[in-house]
Amino acid sequence: MKKRIGIIALLLAGVAPLPLAAQPMAGREAQEEAEQASHQGVGKVVSVDRAKLRIKLAHEPIKSLGWSAMLMDFSVANASLLDGLKEGDAVRFELGKAKPEDLVWLIVKIEIELR
Ligand SMILES: [Cu+2]
């Protein structure tokens, strides 16, 4: 009886750590990806709110963030980023964070895409 328990304990010790070790690793990789300092996107201007320093974009997928295409409101880092932008403009933009620990991405660069 004692011997069998010992074998089970060994099996548990040998097998259990594998999935446990694999998971934090995958989590860490995903986190590193999200911790990338900036991300590039393209999209179309839906509306601009200069008073609130916000812009609504219909953006294309942003692979580096795992985002699909969607309609989304962004804050901009400063008012001058909105200069000259209007509804319907095709834009190329960069997302960044005011502070590294922030959860929200804001627009730190945006320019009308010339095509
Ligand atoms: Cu989005």
C-alpha cells in the first residue's frame, strides 16, 4: 500500500509540472507582445471631436494587438494631431501609451494616407 502511494506521488510529481510550466510561458509571450510600446494601424476617420480630443476610426485589423477590424473611439495625445483631419479621410496611425502601465492605447501619430 505504502509503495503504491509512493509511485503515485512520483507520477504526479513527474507529470503535473509539465502543463503548469507550459502555461505561464504562453502567458508571458502573449504579455510581451501586448507590451510592445507602439502599434501601427490604418483606417478611415468616422468623426472628430476636437473639444474632447477624441477621434472615431473604422480601423483595419491590427495584428500586433490581435485586434480585428472595428469601429473605435480613440483619445489623441495632443490637440494638434487632429489638425486637418475630417470625416472620410483615410489615415495611417500609431498607438502608444501615455504611461507604460496604462491599459488604454491612444493615438500618438496620425497622418492622412496618400494614395
Ligand atoms: Cu479597435
